[in-house]
Amino acid sequence: MPKKKKQKKYKLKTYKAAAKRFRVTGTGKIVRTKGGKGHLRRRTSKRTKAKLASMIVVDSAGDKRRIKRMLPYMKQYKANPPA
């Protein structure tokens, strides 16, 4: 009797731009940083600059769903996937 060929399981591709922007906390929440930190921050107050440094939890259910679709292996590797 001939052996059956195994069905090849395809790897899902990670959206690299999303992988650089989002990460998962230990409790499973998706967090992101704020934008607007690239340049032109000379005149902004210290308080505003400090607020830009903090991470924000993604609350919207639709955004969470979209991020999970873009990052299929996010839960396996908390911050960065192995090289």
C-alpha cells in the first residue's frame, strides 16, 4: 500500500511594520507606543514629552482583532520573534 503524502502546512507571514509597533504584556494585553516622537519636540513641554514615552493599552475590539490577524505568532514570542 503506498504511503500518503503529508499535506504541507503553510507558515503565516508576519506584518513586520505591526511587529515593530505592538507587543503583548505578560497578562496578554496588546500595548503600543504613541507617535509624534520623531522630531520637532524642542518646543514641547517636559510633561508632554514624558507622556509620549508611556505605553498605551489597545482597547478597541476591532483594532485588537486586526492586530492579531497581522501578527499570528505574537503570543508565542512576547516581544521579538527569534532570528
